[in-house]
Amino acid sequence: MNELAKELNTILKGTVLEDLLSDMGRRFYFPKGIVAQSTEAAEHAHRFTATIGMAKYKGKPMNLESIRKFIPELDPDEIFPYAPTSGSKNLRLLWKKQMIKKNPHLEGIETSSPLVVAGITAGISILADLFTDPKDIIIIPDMFWGNYRLIFEGKKEGTVVTFPFFNEKNKLNLSALEKAMTDNAGKGKLILLLNFPNNPTGYAPLKDEVDPLASVLEKAAQKGLKILTIIDDSYYGLFYEEDIYPESIFTRLSTLHPNILAVKLDGATKEDFVWGFRIGFLTYGGKGLTRDHFTALEKKTMGLIRSSISNCNQLGQSLLIRGLTSETYESEKKENLRILLAKYEKVKEIIKQAGENTPLKALPFNSGYFMCFYLEKGNAEKLRHYLLYEKGIGTISIGEKYLRIAYACVELEQMEELFNEIYKAAEIFA
Ligand SMILES: Cc1ncc(COP(=O)(O)O)c(C=O)c1O
């Protein structure tokens, strides 16, 4: 094993990381190669810098006017250079500040500093590399974003185990979660992935659901189970009801038990409406973990970034910094949230009007981009196919019984027509 990896493992010895890291995670480190030497040179080389593979002219990155002219307000240094492997320092500080603003209870809690990853997808993939060996169990609610399976099973040969997301009272099914954890505790290590607001249901936990959720994890940790909890906060903040727990559960899990490592994945993708920028953030938390532990973990993570995409999009990071520091940033976000809230309220109204006498039953939803119908009768894929090829309406079928409607990407004025068509079509297949 590389000496640098050994050093990092020694730092992490005696913590939950010792049991949670995969073989690959144990082997990983951030090399003292070009990137580390260039960073060192940037601080100390006061005469010439002849380190990195970039071309410069008159002190600026060389560039082509035919590209540069479309980004007139940014300096070439904000557009063209490689970004640091861990992400722009300034952006990481700004994001951390934002995180605390959105999650006031995070204030004063030791966490890693957020690392920039190429979207939340890349963050999940990195965590899968760092923590999953073949046959490791990954517990996910049965309503989940399909890419999780591709990453954890397709890439890493882990085993995804699902539990029913909702119970019969249409609340989070915590007893099913507890059972899934107990049934799969055999190896002493579990990966749990939670995503709120959830894709595909559009559900975020209510204020009274968070303590019981935390207590399920705490009880399991108290029995000695080592748990990596990945918290996918992609849709954070798109909350449409007052009774939703307004912070990320990352805060709670970061202080819960030394056997729990919490990782928050969030990003500009959905929160700042920049889907194609590919900017997400990965932040570690865990009771008892110190700055040194977090630094060691950051280095392992940076090794994975360096060995895959090397670094994330510089232009996107610079634009995000400009956005986050703009005076109108908050008010623009509020306006977008208002538009999404109006769509949500419209959908709620349409569903209420449709009443009970329909084969389509809406699952609980209160946040995010989506809602899901459960088909009491008929097949979801057949319904999807009919809607698409007979009516020109695109939806997503999930298994045989669920149809996901991404109402956030439909115009408010067209919502009624869209749902009427869906209800009518469902009758044909009932
Ligand atoms: C639950 C969830 N996680 C992650 C992602 C991907 O995020 P990103 O585009 O930042 O990779 C999505 C996108 O649809 C999602 O729904």
C-alpha cells in the first residue's frame, strides 16, 4: 500500500472509518504529484511558475476570442484555468456559509469543509468507491432514484436492499427501516442512503418524523453497527408546507453516535437551477471526528476526484460564486420558489377535485419536483406507453404500479390539461 494511504489510515484508526472504508477507500490517498506541487508553487514561487499544464500569455491563461467574447464580464482567470481538485476555495467557503444559514443547528458542529464534486451523481459514485466492497448492503427506501442501483450494484457489486418508504398511515415507514437494518446487520457494517425531498415521490419528512428516524439509527449504532448514512439533499429547500422539517437530517446525524458517519451531498444543480453546470458538494460529519480525521477523509476523496475527472468545471464554479455573492440572489431564489409553489398548489387542487373515485392514488408529496401516482388498477408501463404514443405526454413509470409526474417542468397553465389526460387514460387501463 502507498505510504500516504498508510498515513491517512493511521489517522483514521480507532474511528468508524476503520470499519466503513472499502478496500479501495483504504488504498486511496492524494498524491504529492503535479497538483500538490503546483499548489505549493502557487504560494511560494515568487520568480517563475513552470508547473502546471496550461498555456499563458502576459500573465493570463491563453484563450480564443471566439469563446471568450461570450463571457465578457468574467476575467480569463475565472473562465479558463483548471480548478483545484477540491474545488474553488472561495466557493467552498461560500457554500459552507450557505449550509449554516440553511441549517442553523450546524453552527459550531465540526464537519469537513465541502468538497466540490461534478454534480451529486459524482458525489454518490465517489462514496460508492470509498465505502462499498462487493456484497456490501446498501439500504434505500423502495422509492428511489434509479441511478443509485446503477452505481452501487452495477459499478460496485454491492447489494441494494429496499424497504417500503411509506407506512399504512402515509408517514415514513420507520419500523420497516429498522427491520431492514436489523435483518442486514450481520456484517457489522451498513450503508444507508436517504434522499429528502425524495425523487420520485416529492416527500420530505415532517418535523415530528425526524427524531424517530434519528432514534432508529442511534439504536442500531448503540448495538455496535457501523453505519454510513449518505444524505442526498439534491432538492433541499424546495419545501411547500410549513410542517416540513426545515433542516437537513445531516445536522442531526453528524452529532448522533460515533458509529455513524454522515455524508451530505448537496449542490447547485437543483438548488440554484444550474443543472448542466455539474457542481455538487460533499461534506462529512460524524460524532467524535476531529479536524484531522476530516482532513484525512478529504484527501482520500480528492484522490478519487483526481483519478477520475481531475477537477470540476471552473467556469461553472466562477459563475456560482458570482451568483451567491449577488445582492439579488436570495430574492431571485424566492421568486423561483414562488413559481414552483404555485405549481405544487395547482397539482394538489387538481388531485383533490379528482376525488377518490379514480384508479390513481397520489402518494404523499410536499416538496421537490415530483409527485407519484399509485395505480390501484392497471399497469404503469402500459399507461406510460399509451400516454406517450397516443397522447404525446411524457411521464415515467416505476415498476408496474407507479407513475411519476415531474410537475415542476410543466407550465402552470397546462397542469389541468396534463392531469385530465392522465386521469382519463388511467380509466382506460383500469
Ligand atoms: C435524488 C437525486 N440525486 C441526485 C441527482 C443528480 O444530481 P446531479 O445532477 O447534481 O448529479 C438527481 C437528479 O435527478 C436526483 O433526483
